[in-house]
Amino acid sequence: MLNYKNKWDVLSMDNRRPATKIPIAMKLSLAIPLLLATSLQVSAFSFGQNVTIAKKNVKLSSVLKDIQRQSGYNIFYNEALLNKQRLVDVNFNNRPFKEVLKSVLEDYQLDFKQVDKNIILSKRMGSNAEVSADKTILQKRSISGTVKDQDGKPLSGVTVTEKGRNNQVASSTGGKFEIEVTDKDAVLQFSIVGFEPKEVTIKNSDNIQVSLLSAMSDLEEVVVIGYGTQKKVNLSGAVASVGSKSLESRPLTNLGQGLQGLIPNLNISMNGGKPGSTANYNIRGTTSINGGGPLILVDNVQMDPNLINPADVESVTVLKDAASTAIYGVRGAYGVVLITTKRGRKNMPVQIDYSIDYGLTRPTRLPKTMNSVEFIKGHMEANKTGTLTSGQTATDPFTALDLQKAMEYIANPIPENSVYIQNPTDVRYRYVGNTDWVAALYNGHAPQVQQNISLAGGSESTVYRASLGYFDQKGILKAADQAYKRYNLALELRSDLNKWLTVGTNVKFNRENDNSPASRSIGNVEILNSGLWPIVPIYHPDGNFAGQGGFTSEIAVLKQNGRSLTLENDLWLTGLFEIRPIKNVKIIGDYTWNTYTFNNTSNVKSFHEYGVDGIDLGLYPWTATSSVSERNSNDSYRVFNIYGQYENTFASKHYFKFMLGYNEEYKYLKGFNALARNLINQEMPALGLNNDVKPAVDAAIQDLALNGTFSRINYIYDNKYIVEVNGRYDGTSRYGRGKRYTFQPTGSVAWRMSEENFFKPLKSVLSEFKIRGSYGTIANQYNDAYYPYVATMPYGLGQYIFGNEQQTAVNAPGLVSSNFTWEKVTTANLGFDFAFLNSKLTGALDIYTRKTSNMLVAGFPAPAVLGTAVPQRNAADLKTKGFDLSLDWKDKIGEDFYYNVTLALSDYQATITKFDLNPLGTIGTRYVGYKEGEIWGYETDGFFATDEEAAATNQSQLFGGKWLAGDIKFKDLNGDEKIDFGNNTISNAGDRKLIGNSTPRYQYSVNMGATYKGFDFTMFWQGIGKRDMMLGGNHFWGFTSEWATPSEALVGNYWTPENTDAYFPRLRFGGGGNFQTQTKYLQSAAYLRLKQLTLGYTLSPKLLEKIKVKNIRVYATGQNLFEFTKLYKNFDPEQFDRNNDYPLNRGFSAGVQLRF
């Protein structure tokens, strides 16, 4: 019972009658549907609710408390209305709520009024009851409205007071209120704990909408940590988090896309722009030379974040240091990402949210190649000297007539002009078209649509949420007809069965469909748009596809080569409980079962090619044999967690919390692959309908088990001194008996210096300052093999034939080291948390060192007579150093303009401190002192001006052919009058030196947002401050072979006797020695990219009242709109490998969000 003297009193709801008891032994599968029914029933309270009360000589406040507990309504009243000395007798047996309330209030001359689930008591008009000194009781005007937070969420329990009068009400669970005021210009005051108070002058409006600004410091925020939550102000480890607000302002097709750049040193890269593309996660840089990434949990269960719906995410927490991640043991050595999904809230009215977003995407950066005239001229120039890369003589395939015909086609581009016969006595057609293969292959824009709908709510005892998401994305390749679809279903239900038991369930289902061409080069941009000469047209004049054999266009392949269909289903079922047996003690448990199925059918079709004259030239050689393949996997995964915790505060200054738990996991994987060739009918692909002599069949079964006991102890003294100790005894089936278990203790401390007395003079400026420190060692179980400690015997087709058949052979097993053991990851972290100017400016700085020791490397080379591979050894160490910095400014201008700016900056470098395999320091592999990403190269010294100068310079070790004028000249750094790489070691590198590093340095982001009345605006920039990259391939160097198609940027920019100041050397096939890694062509891959720009507008609630919609927001957004970079224009600074990457996309979309 909240008792406010001379104000309004809201009776406590903590003692409400418990729900009908259900036997504890009843299975959860039966309990869950009953919970849902109960939640719907609770929401259906009405004045028909009956109550039973029998008491004598009690105060009226006691009777009201019983009525509230049994009816489910909140009762508000002013204490002055009640005569505290007067006692009453009541006796009602199962009587209607309204009847009982009227009866007990009669003698007090009181009336009541209902507002939603609230009952407000007032003095009966004309009575003589003493209420207050205010005698002005007559109703003048009724004012209603809604109170929300700055994010638009309704606020219940807000006190609404008419300024200067003893007149108050409280907002309902939907944020609604109604109050009678006595002055046409009355001022209403709105207040609630955790928000800044606000005054609103009524004037001529009878319905007002009020938004309250949170008064809670970011440091008071509660964040999710391993197996629990904790106030940010009490954290002693390196932990960072973002809420749903940071993700909801824009449409997201992938969670990683939304998280990129938001949290310092959470490094996310997208795997190209193919429909359904995924994201890679990394925390704090280089982990191990064997790889390894963070553990990613969704609602405390390990899950692929690429499969979940971003619209279902409530918060994301990143645990960075050993003290924070040790609770997860051997899987958390390189950080942990905790994703928490949305759920309903208690006493939340039913809320339905729907959103739809339609967008168009196109590639960020695509190369532009030479046209046919430029190409022929360049090809002829490159062929002036030397030999072709294939070893043929230097007879150029192009002639002056070809050049003339190409120019004629450009002047009159009709199909008939794209081919001609050069020699009437040798009837062979020559192509002289002008095809821009980039434009021919890529759509201007590809559409995508995303829809989400959710239903959430809750009563006093039960909360629920259900959501459904749909995403449909088309590809940017014109001929590919790519289609990707994803469906997401989520259900969550929790209910308090009584005061000490809560049960719940969580269901997630994800489904992905992908329909793509079976072409081998669907993601290979280099093959797609530079593997064909621009002189080759798309079609012959008769309509057949042009090009044959090695010159077959990828458009022809994409359209005729068959399809690949993939279906993935991912189902997660979780049951959970929370038991509160005694005060301050909780026991929490959950069990999750997951089944994942993957099915892919790929039908590769053969197709015919035709000459210009329509003659059938036979089958396309690369897929002359039709085939069908089936790949299937059926995996299962189960997880059991149970942990208990005790939490208490002693003598007001000693806070103590202890947790002890157990985790067990098991994963089973079963896969099957089959391939059959020579289909009887390739339009009806089936494994059984083929003429394959011996179809290929393969299967695999693997499993993995993990269990561990974990514990955490927290102690805080006087809100100043914080200590946390974590430990886990963990085991995995990846290691053999005797080495499967390891113990990992870690610890952290913090000092809130700002709480000390000597700090008080600074509090007006520096309101919060905390120093943190942590240290710990965690074993790492990352390993590609499921049974690396077992010597397996590989098998396959042998070299011998018996009875006209090739026989299966089993080979000698590989060797396994007896010393094979865990990698160890030791992290030390020093952190600072601070808040300036009453928490308008908050931030955190962390400096860390992470050492990975006992890394697995290949064993020392052994004689071939051994007959098998040498075992791996724990023989390498790595040290990573870096920092994370985040700054956040939040403020408002006037009453309606709110704005915020968030900056993030991080950096890391990794150095090898032990590497037994390379004692000489050979360049090209790791060695002691090697910095990950380092680039060795030559220092460029311009071009040779004459053939004589080139002949007088000894660069033969780089290229044994002929060096000529226009080739690149390198500096003789060691003064031995020749250019070479010495013995290729760091002690004798010849004329090479360290010229750069490809590690992304100084990763930063700036996130800006503002709201003004109904308008909202967000702008997000992300970039890298320093990164070096040596590019290559046709799109950089040009004629890497005589078959290549160079970039348009090469035109007029290569060396000739008349153009000696060109950027590129002279044209020559293969480049000779010109393509060496060197200073002149080392690129800066630093960039700043506008990742997202959004403008939205939320309609006024007054406009929505008539159509019964609570909220409508419309918006337009852009993604990857533009970038600033010095990188060569054919390449994207986030994507360098043109040979294997599908282009990243820019996106433009618009949508609407509705709430009912």
C-alpha cells in the first residue's frame, strides 16, 4: 500500500489473490495452453466480479485493500476523505463488486468513478465531509489524454495533478488519464519516478498527448549479462549494449547489418550482397591463427543470429573481457553476444504492431570496362612486344579492319553490324560488337519487401507475445532470377502460477527458401563481367546467344544452366521455470530442443551453343554432362540450464549476490550427399533417372557434447567498491579423456570514485566516474574437427582396378600428438566509465591486452616415407592489444526537440610472440614479431624511360623475361646493384620492406538522431581510419592475360612514349614483373560511409482517434548511400575480392508502422 500524506493513495497489488493452484507435477506441455487461457480470462475482468469480505472493527482502508485484491482494480483516494478514527463492520458473501463498494462508501458520503482498471474515490457532491481546505468542488471541465515516454510507449501510474489544487489522478495501464479541472487555463503537472516532471497548460484542448523524458542515467540502465541482469553502474567487466530503439528506426534485413558500428570493437562484416547474405561477427580483433569467433546466444541459447528476425530483438549485449565471459567457459574465450528478444509486460493492454517496408537495392560500386574500340586498341598495344601468356607467338588477333568495324558498330549499333567476315576465302565470323557486360548483367534496382506483425500483452500474472515476419528479396543479376524468402515465427508466454512459481515457454521457427541459378559463377564478379570481351554481343543476329566455349556469356549460362533450390527449417522449443522458495532466493531452469534441416537440390543442365550462321556447335563444354545433386542434413541440438542465486543487502551497505549453476549441451549432425550424372530427362531431375555408371554418394554423422558448472559472486560495499569473481569448470568432447575438463577462474573490481566525499566538488560537472579492472584466463575449444584427438583412417577410391572396377581403399591414419591440448586465452582489461553534466554526456573507455597461447600449428616436416600427415602441435602464441571508446550525448532544446549523438572508436593490433615452425623468420608466413596483416613489398622508383635503362638494371629475380621502357623500376634498398628478395627472410629481405598493413585500424562510427513533435531523424556514419590493401586482377591491372577485359580507368592512364606521367605501366599481357606488391600501387582502404539515413513522421494521436489506431509512423530510409574513400574506384572499401564476392548493395526503401 503506497501511502502519500495529503495526496492520493494507490493500494498495493502485491497481495492480490493467487491464481488457481495447479499441481506442480503437471507436465509443462499441459500447463502452457492453460496459461494462455488464464491470461485471456484475467484480461476480461468487469464489474460482474464478486467479492467476499467478513471483518469487524476495521478501518475503511483495510476493507478497500481487500476489495482491490479480490477485484483486480486499482483504488485511488485522498487520505483526507477517510475518517481514520472510525471503524466499520462488513459482511459480504460472494456479492457483486459494485454493490459492495457502494455499500461501504455510503456512510462516508463518498462516490467512485471508473477509469479503465482504476477506481477513483471522491467526495459526494453537497456533502459536509472534510476533505481539504479547497471548497471549489464544482466540475468545470473534463480533460483526457495519454502519457507516453520519449519512445512512444504508454506510461501507467503517472501522477496527474491540477497545479495549485488538491486534485490528482493516475494514468492507466495504457497511459490514459481523465481529470476534472476547475479552471479553463488550468496547468497539469505530470510526474513519475524515473522521468522528468512536466507541466502542460490546458488552454482550449480537452484531449492532450504528453511525452515524458527519462530522468534515469544511462548508468542506471539494467543490462543483460551471463545468466542474469545487472545495473550498468555496478558492472566491473567490459560490457556494452544497445536497445531496440537503435534498431527500430530503420528496416533491417539482417541483425548484423543493424549492429555494424554501433558497439565499439564489435566488428561485423557482410558476406556480400547476395539475397539472404549473412554477417560475420568478431569481438576485439584477431583471435587465433586457427580462427574462432564469439559465442552468440539468443535468449540464453546458442543460435545463428542470421536466422532471427531483427524486429523481434529487444537488446544486444556484448561481453568483451574474460571476467564477463568466463561464465560461458570454453566457448566464450573470444567474447559473447547476448541477444534478448521482445516479450510482453505485466498489466499491458493488448497491443498489435504491424509494419511493411518496400525497398530497392543496387550495387554500391561496380567496375566499368573498356568499350570495344578502347579494348582493341589496348590489346594491340599490349601485344607489341613479348609473347602471349599462353606461350603463343605475338601475332595479335586484332587488325585495323577489326578496329574500323568496331567503330562502325558504335556509330550504328544494329545486330547485323556486330559480326562480319574478314576474309571471303576463309569464312569465319569475327565479333565487333560493343557490349557493356556490367550493364547487361546487373539490374538497375532489385526489389525487396519486408513485413512484420506482432501481438503482445499481459495481465498481473501472465505476459505473452507472438510475432510473424516475412522477407522477400530479389537478386541484382538480370538473368539469374534469384529469389530469397525468409519466414520467422516467435511465441513467448510466461505466467506466475502462484507467489513462488513462474513457468513459461518460448517457440521460434525460422524458414529460408533460396532459388538461384546452378551456375558455378553466381558469386564470382570477375568471371561475370570481365571474362568476356566487349566485342562479343549478347545475341547473334538470329537471336541465339553469342559466344562459344571459353567465350560463352554468363547470361547464356545463367538462363540455361539449371536451378539450385535450397530449403532450411530451424525450430526451437524452450520450456522454462523460476522458483522462489524463500525470500532472496531464486532457482531458474530452462530446457531447449532444436531441430535443423537443410535440403538442397541442384539440377545442372547441359545446353547447345550455336554459331553466327545458326550451326549447332555442340554442348557448352563446362556442363556438357547434365547432373542432379541432393544435399541434406538433419541436425538436432539440446540444452539444459539450471542455476540458483541468492541476493541480499546487509546493514544497508553490504550488497551480496551468489550464483551457482549447471549447463549441459549435446549436438548431433547427420548429413547425406548424392550426385548422379547423365540424366535421362534433365527436365525431370531425379537421382534414380540417370545413366551414371557409378553415382557419388557420401554421408557423415558427427556429434558434440559439452557440460560445465559455473558460479559468480558479487559484492558491493556502500555503492563504491565492487568485486566480482566468476568461474567455470568446463568439459568438451573435442578432447580425449584426461584432457576434456578445465577450470577457468576470473575476477574483476571497480571503484566508483564519484561516490567518495572528496569527489563532491566535482559532481556538478563530472557526475559519475568509475575505474574498472579485470583479469582471467579461459580455455578455447575452437577446432574445425569434432574428434581431433582420434587418429582417423581416410578412405576413397584407390589406384588399383580389380575386375574392371576401381576399388575402395583405406589409407594409413594420421598421427595425433600426445600433447594435444587446449588453447588458452588470457585477457587483462582496464576500463573507465564516466558521466558529465548530469549524465548528458556519458561514455566508457577500455584498454585491453589479450594473449592466445598454445595455438595449434602443423607439426615439423617429416620424410615422405612416414606415409601420413604429421600431427598438430601447440606451438604458437599471439598477443592482441587495443582499446574501445564510446561517447553518448543526449539533450533537448525547448520542450519538443530531443537529440542525441553517439560516437564509437576502437582499434587493435595483433603480434605473434611465439612460432616454433619458422625460426628463420621466412616472409610469407608467421614468425616471432610478425604483426597480423603486414604487407612486404618493394619501393617503386618510377618507370624505365628507355629500353637501355631497363636492360642495365638487374630485376631478373622478379621476372626473367625482358624489361622494357614503361615497365616499373624498383629501388635498390640494400645497395647490391640488383633488385631481389634476398633469401626471403626478415634478416635478408633483399630490396623488400614493410610497406603497410591490411588490419582495419581505428574503426569508428557516428550515430545522430533527433525528434521534433511528430518528426524523427537518424543518420549513421561508419568508417575505418587506416587500412592498406594491395589490389589485383583485371579491374586493377588490366590485361592480366590476353583473355582479360580491362577497366575503363586504364584508358589514357597507362605508359606510352607520349604519356610518361601515366599512373599505370605500359600494357603487357600478364604484367611481367610489374604486378609486384609495391609502394606506388598500395591502396588506402580507409573510408567513411553513410550507412543509413532515415526521416520519419508519426501522425498526431488526434487524427487517429476516429480510426481506432494508436500509432502510425511513415518513413523513408537509405542504406549505404555514399562513401568517401581514396580506394581505386572499381573496388568497394568493405569488399576487395572481386573474384568471389557478390557486390554489396545500396538500398532505398519506404514503409509504414502501425500500432493498434
